[in-house]
Amino acid sequence: MFNLPIFVSLDYHQKFIQVCVMNQKRQILANVTVENDPDTVHRVVAPFGSNVHVAIEASTGVTHFADLLIHRFHWHVEPARERLCRPIETNSR
């Protein structure tokens, strides 16, 4: 079995995080908003694989959060260069 990389884009906010999981073909596997908690993010990402590469948007508090992902889950974490996924649109009419 191959350990193919999966790519995760995190849009970090103080109270929540937008988590977008993609495969090598940039197909979106998950795109959800979750509470700002490393274990919650891990529960979203873990079913898709363990070779995880994360791009995280720069924001206040993001350095500590990135360190937690690196040390707890051994993920590869880098600053995001571009937004890879868009937030889920909601109809609030």
C-alpha cells in the first residue's frame, strides 16, 4: 500500500478553522469548518492518510497551532502561499 501525500489547507481563525483536504490531483476530499483545536483538525484529516502536508494561512496564534500539528501528528506544515480552497458558501437569506 502506498502512503500517498494528502494536502491540507487551513484558514486559521481564533475560534474556528476552515479545513480543506485534497489529494494529489487537487480533488477536494473534505472542506469543513471546525473548532480551533488540533485534535479536531486531526480527526478530519486522519481518515485520508498519514503523509500530510499542510499550508496554513498566517494569522495571530497560528505559529503555536502549527507547532502543535508538527509535534503531535508529525505533519509537514508551511505558510500558505495562496488559498487552495474556498470557504463553503452558505445561503443566509
